[in-house]
Amino acid sequence: MNLDSGKTRVLLVEDDAVDAMLVRRTLAAGAAQMTHLMPAIDLSHVETLHEALEILGTGKVDVVLLDLNLGESRGLETFHRVHALVPETPIVVLTGLADDDTAVQAIRHGAQDYLTKEDLDFRQLGRALRFALERQRVREARLSLRESERRLSTLMANLPGMAYRCEDDEQWTMLFVSEGARELTGYAPNELNGEGRLAFCSLIEPEDRQYMKQKVGEALAADRPFALEYRLRTKEGEQRWVMERGRGVRNHDGHLHLEGIILDVTARRQAEKALRQHATRLETLQAIDRDILSAQSVDAIAVVALTRVGELVPESCCGAVLLYEKEPLRAVVLAATKQMADHFPMQQRFLMTDEAQIAELQAGNSVTIADLGQKKKLSPLQKELTLLGIRGYLAVPLIAEGELIGSLNIYRQSPGSPRAEDLVVARELADSVAIAIRQSRLFEQVQHYSRELEQRVAERTEELRDTNAELEAFTFSVSHDLRNPLANIMGFSELLRDRYGDRLGPEGLEYLQAMDESAEDMDRLIEELLAYSRMSRSQIDLKPIPLEPLFKAAVEREHWFRADGTIDIQHPMPAVLGHCAILEQVIGNLIANAMKFTRPGVRPEVRVYAQTQNGTVRVWVEDNGIGIHPKDQRRIFRVFERADGGYPGTGIGLATVRRGIERLGGRVGVESEPGAGSRFWFELPKVQA
């Protein structure tokens, strides 16, 4: 049928123009008078068989009206040629001869009808076309049904499971079972179908039947699908987990059946079970790792590991952690489970005589003894195990930094070998124990070294404290004791100049002047040593100290000695926690130092300012002096250390600054480059408002 127009496509093959006109008029008359009987026609006309075969080859013809006697073909030969090309297209034979034999032969070979032209009317022609189309539709429907049945059969045969249709009775009597029943249950479909056959209900595990009936009944009552999982027994006796999905279906008379599919989910169930077991073991291993990390000793680590062995390896009955000693090779019981504690106390030693086992453990391999009763020669430890009823065990090496330090032994009271998953779990546990033992030993070594170091530091600190105390006492004593002789020298020098100066002459007076200057230098040195000593020995009470008055006093003193320089004190200058006398000494030394170390002919310029940050005050004293090489910047804060340059001084001033600031809990430093001046600074806590 032409889908675009909704008409039946008819091809008229007629070489006689008069006959062709007759057929056209007959079809037109039928269409006008009997629209309910005559189908709508889309008529095409050709005169030769060659033309007809070309059009038929396109597949766009629904019915053929065929004249048997054409110029290039006569009789049934014409029909055979057309029918061979389009065997599925209805052919209505039109002929001018009323030949019954020809008609019978044509019908027998597949023609839909046989009409004579002289008796042709629209009723006869319309009925022939209608019947031809109906027979064609029935034939196509039958072919489609067979194709659907074939597809359904193929689908059922390839379904991953068993499709079924059964009665809603106690036995679930099967009315249809797909070929998948063989793989799922081991039974052929004909062994399960129909009454008197094996009831499918009998394959279900007895403890699952009531659960199934209840769930299916609830689904049927609610008119909804059901899905459930249960266990069944195959023909070979194997238990399998299956998942069934189905629903109740009523036929035309209201009779209820069950239809659905049953799938094998055993592999999935086993995978889920294995996953749960793995998760449980992983949690246990993590708990053991946490307990091991919190253990304080090697013994405690071993005990923690053994208390959870039963959870990880269900078939084990007890266990022990052994450490190995060399020369001779002995196993030392580090810890054992409660069942073995009486026979294997801690630190008990056994000679290791099983050389094959030792070699395997040293190679990093686990050793399985499936049955001690089958061994011809037992080591001392193995003999003790047999007395406890131990028949087999697994020994897993404890390896630390590539060295065998012991083994984790898991014992069983029945012969046999551990499962593959037990070997993996035991190896993970042994690795954790080995690492923990190694870390514990390292920690003990570190603690030992730490205690030794602390003892040495304490001893050295005490020695330094004593030495410093002696040095400070010596410095104070020497400085104090030198003052009297020095005062005598300076006094007698003055008397010598007053009484006998006119007799000494120029050279003698020059010697006397040199002696006076040296005595004054010595006096300054003694004074500074005394100040340094007092700063180390004096009692300190920290108080809020305003810095600005101390700097102003230091500037006035320095200007009294040297008036050619400038000292700029910038505001604000905050208060700090300190000690007035110490800060006075520190500030005076820094100002004097800044004014002294200048290049010849250069006017000293000093700038003082403060910065506050994070609760501290940093005070800067900047100068335009000669600068200090980076290699000397730490050295100049030590006693009797001076920068190069030939400037006068005792080498104690900056040492006094450092000692004073450190006693106040602060810090001191310098930033400088040769020829670019210096920036000395000290830091002290700020007074909080």
C-alpha cells in the first residue's frame, strides 16, 4: 500500500488497449458505486512483460492484474516469470479464454484469482482485489507471528537465567520453563514443567520457603511486582543463591498465574561476603595498628598483636611472637596467647634446629607446617607444641630493614594449611609488628641517647656555671684589687711632676706623660670590667622604664666630650620593661660607640628611633661611621674583641651591651657594611597600656 496516499498500488499488465480501457472503466465504476467493497486504487498500466518486471523489481506494487497472453510471453509462462520475481505479491490473472485447466494450474502455482475478461464486472474485480489483499495480510501476519515466536524462543534460550510461568499454588506448578533452567538448576525444562513433574518448590531450601510464600503473597495482595533472594539446591546438590523478579498475571477468564525470571546471584553473594570479611579484617588491622602505636614497649606490642589474632584467622587456636638471637641461633618467646602462657613464659629460649624453616624465613617467606605428626624430626620448640595438642602452624617472618628479627607464629589444633586470605592477613599483621618493634627499639635508643645527652648537658652547664662564677669573681677581684696600686701609681706620678718636674727635663716629662696616659687607660679598663662584672652579678627587678630620658642624658654626656656631632632622637620613644641602671649603661655605650667610630674629617651623625611590633620595642641607633664587615658583626659583642681600624677602646663596651640586654630578656644585633655606617639595635618587651 502507498503509505503517502493510503491507496492500493495495482499494476495492470495488458497489451490490448481496449481490454486495458475495460479494466479501467470497471475499476472506476466499482469505486463510484461500491466504495465499501472496492479498495482505493492507484493504477499503473504497462503493455509488455519487460516493463512489468522492471516496475515489480522496485517493490512498489501491492497487486498485479496480469494478462497471460502478451507479445513476448504466452500462457502460464507469463505467470511463472512474474511470480518468480515477486513470490510474495498477489497476482490476479486476467484472460480472454475461459480455460478451466489453465485457471486450476494458475491457482495451484500461487495465483490469487483467475478472471475472464468477457465476464468481468466491477463486483467480481473488486472482490478479487479485496480477497487478494486480505489473503496477503493474513499471510504477512502469519509470517510476522512466526518471526515473533522465533525471536521469543531465541530470547528465552539466551536469557541469563530461567524465565517461567507457573500456577499460584502450593507447589508453584510450572507451566513454562525456559532453557536457562538447565544451567540454573541442573534440570531440563521438561523435568520441571506440568503436574506430576518435579515441583519447583522442592528445590528451595526449606528454611527459605515460608519467607518466599509470605513475600509473594504480600505482593499479589497489593497487585505489585515482587523481588526476593533465596537459596535453592541444584540437581547435583550444590547450594545457590538466586534472585527472583516476577508478578501476578490474570488471563481472560481471571485465572491467576505467576510470571517472572530467576537469576543466579551466587557469585555476587560470595563477593559481598568476601568484601564484608575484608572490611572487618581491615578494621581489625587498623585497630591493631592503633593499639601497637600506643604500646610503650616491645613486649606490649607483641601482646596487642596476639590478642586479635583469632579475629583475623578464625581457624587459629593460639599464637606467639618469637625474637631470634644469633650465635647460637635461638628463639626467644617475646609474648604468647593465654592458652600458651603457662608452657611458654616470656624470655624462654629454644634452640632453632630446623634449618629449612630458618632458610625460608631469612628469605622473607612464610613457613606452613600442615601436620607436626608427619615430621620425622622435631625441633625443641616443635616438641613442646605437640605436648599442647598443636598439630600445625604458620610462621610469618618479622623483617626489619631487610633483617630477620623474629617470627609471628599462628597455631592450630587440626592438621591443614591456612587459606590464601589468612596468609595475606598474617603477613600484614607481621609487617605491622616488625615495624612497631623496630620503631620501639629506635625509640628506646633515642631515649637512652637523650638521657645521656641531658646528663652531659647538665654536667657541662654546671661546669660552665661554676667557671663563669669563678671568672666573674676573678674579674671583680682583679679589677677591685688593681685599683689601689693604680691609684698609687697615678698619685706618685702627680707628686713626681709637682716636686721634681723642673729636674726631669723634656725627655723625662715625656716619659711621665706616657705613664699618666697608660694609667688613665688602665683606669678606664678597670672601670668597664667592674661595670661588666656588676651587670652579671646584680639583682634585677624588671619595671617600666621610659627610654627618652635615658637617651637625652646619654646625649648630654657625649656632647660634653665631643660637641661637633649631631644626635637626632625621633619621637615617640615608648617605655619598655627593663632595669634603669642597666639600660643607662647600654644606651651610653651605644651612643659613645656611634660617635667614636667615624672617618677622619667626617662630622658624626647619629639617629635614634624605635619600632613597635608584636608586643616588643626595637630601638635603632644609626651612625655614618666606618661600618663593620659582616664577618666581624658577631665577634664585636664578645669581651676584648674590637673591630679593625686603630680606634681607641677597651673592647668591653659592646660586650656590656649584649650582657645587659640578655639579662633583661631581650636581644641585640647590628646591620652594617664597611664604609656605609652601622645600625645597632636592641629589643625589649613593650609596656602594655
